[in-house]
Amino acid sequence: MATKRPRTVLYRRRREGKTDYSKRLKLLIARKPRLIVRLTNRKIIAQLIEFNPQGDKVLIAVDSSALKKEGWNHSFKNLPAAYLTGLLIGKKVIEKNIPGTILDSGFKSVLKKSILTAFLKGVVDAGVNIPHGDEDIFPDENRLTGKHIQNNDKIVEDFNKIKDKLMK
């Protein structure tokens, strides 16, 4: 009778579906801080994280509910909120004089004209040096401002007001 080899047990975070270790290794080889973006059911969470052998170090953390302080009273997960969240964390990255970052979207794919690319456009518009390829991946201006949303007059007005405040 042949003996069975014991099965290799995957890392706990891989078993739980939280970490893609091959993608993480590729991002860490770049030796740049990672701009991590995660989408929840209610908001967008963004963190700038630097690798440390003892454990990753969070340098900056922002989520889209921070837009409430700026006067945003709409959804915290739509395209305009994603752009403004990217703009907000981008300004904080510039204030800390961090030269460049790379985007870490986790298990989410970065698709053309999506919420993740709206977030990325906000970061790029803030002045952060982050590789992103062509400009045609970004949503058009009408979608970024919220003109595609029903009853959009207040959303567009609030978007422009907050964008102007953050761009100063």
C-alpha cells in the first residue's frame, strides 16, 4: 500500500482569502510604499503602508467618511466619493514628502473607468507620482463629478466645492 504524503497547509491569511502572497511579493520588490485601497459595503478605505520586517507600518490612513467633515453628505462609495478620497489621501502623501508609491488593490482588479480608477485619478491629480499607464483608464469628467447620478444637482455642487477646497 502506498503511503500518502501529508498535504501542505497554506498560510492562515491565504486560507482566509485575505492575502495574495505572490502579488504582495511583487509589490514589495519595488521598495516603495504601497497605497492600499479597499472597498467595503459602505465606504472606501485607503492607507499608505511601508514594509517593515517586524510588520508593515501605516504612514497615512483615510477613509471616505472623512469627507463628511468637508461637507459631503452623499454616498461614501460612489465614483465622486472615490475621487475625493483619492484627492484627500494624495494631499496627505504630498504633505509628508513621500516621492512615489504603488497601488495595491488587493484581490480587486483595476478595471477601466471603475471606482478604483476614480480613486487613482484623485491621487494622481493631487500630484502623487504613481504608475498608472494610459489616461484613458480614468472615468470621464461627467462621471467623476456625479452628473450621471439621478437628482445630481446637489452632488455636483458639493463635489466642486470640496474639490476646490482640497486643491488649494
